[in-house]
Amino acid sequence: QIMSEITDYVLKLRKRYEGEHMINVGLLGTGNISELFVQATKSVDGMEATAVFNRDQHKANVFADQHRIKKAYNDINAMMNDADVNCIYIGLPNSMHFDYALKAIKAGKTVIIEKPFVSNLSEFDQIQKAAEESGVMVFEMTRTMELPNYKAIKDHLELILPIRLVTINFSQYSRGCCPGIGCNCKNMLQLQFIRHEP
């Protein structure tokens, strides 16, 4: 199910690149979520995982070999300066999203950040400003908004108005990912219900 969610998201991302021949993605991180992202790119015409970064060169090499990725880096600056990479996917721990996103933006790359986007509003403002100045796009990988149950709620929301109380509970086992779980609730609340405020 996660695989299909990611693939759907990547397909939508691809549509924003009309006129660009190829999205060559450099992955930051070699964890499970990066593996799923690589699998998703294989089903998208016009997108390819071109490079991978891990501070441990051996881990980067193993990941690249397993997924037939051409380049493996343990030097982040080398990847950012790689002209063949025009998009960076950040599948790193939450606390690392901001710093690496800024590096990618300043290098002129499109950026896809795993949720949660960043840790606070100040970081968000800095990312937004840097992206505007560099003329690049930045995306948060919010796959849950594409799930069928979310779409069903959105399509039928008018039938239960007026809404006076919303209780959202998103329970999932995840290693140290409370902000990631919490943003699912926030995103649903904002995108689905906030427009119906009295």
C-alpha cells in the first residue's frame, strides 16, 4: 500500500515537469523509505534515481548496487554539485531535513522532503525564501492525502455540514516519528475541514 501511495505522489510530481525531459533524483539516505521511493521511480516514465548519498561510502555503494543506481556518494557537496542530478529526495531523520533541504535549494535542485517538512515555522520561512530566491520547487512527501479514505471524506464533506467537532486519531508504530504522525492529522484538518469554519 505504501508503495502505491508513493508512486501516485511521484506521478503527480512528474506532471509538474512538463517540458523537462528527465528528473534525475539524488537520494539522501539509504533507509527503508528511500528504498520504497526508488521502487516508485521505476514505474514513472521520465524519473530515475541517479545517485545516492550516505556518510558511509560502503552503505552508499551497497544501496546503489542493489537498486542499479549509477552513482554513490559519501560527500554531500559532491552530490549537490553533480550536474546530472536535478532533484534531491530527502529521506533522512526529521532533524536533518532543514539543513539538507537548504543545501539542495542553494545548489539549484528541486527538493522532495519526507514528512514532516521541517521542525518549525522559522525553518519553513527560510526554506520558502531560499526556494523563491533560487527559483526551485520544494515538495513535502505527504502521501496520506492521496489515500482513498481521505478522498472519500473530501468528496462527501458537504453532506454532514455544519461540522462542530473533529476528532482525528492517527495511530501507527514508527521509530521516533511523532512529528511525522502528527502532521498527517494536521494536514487532513487543514485541507479537509478548515474551509468550513463558520
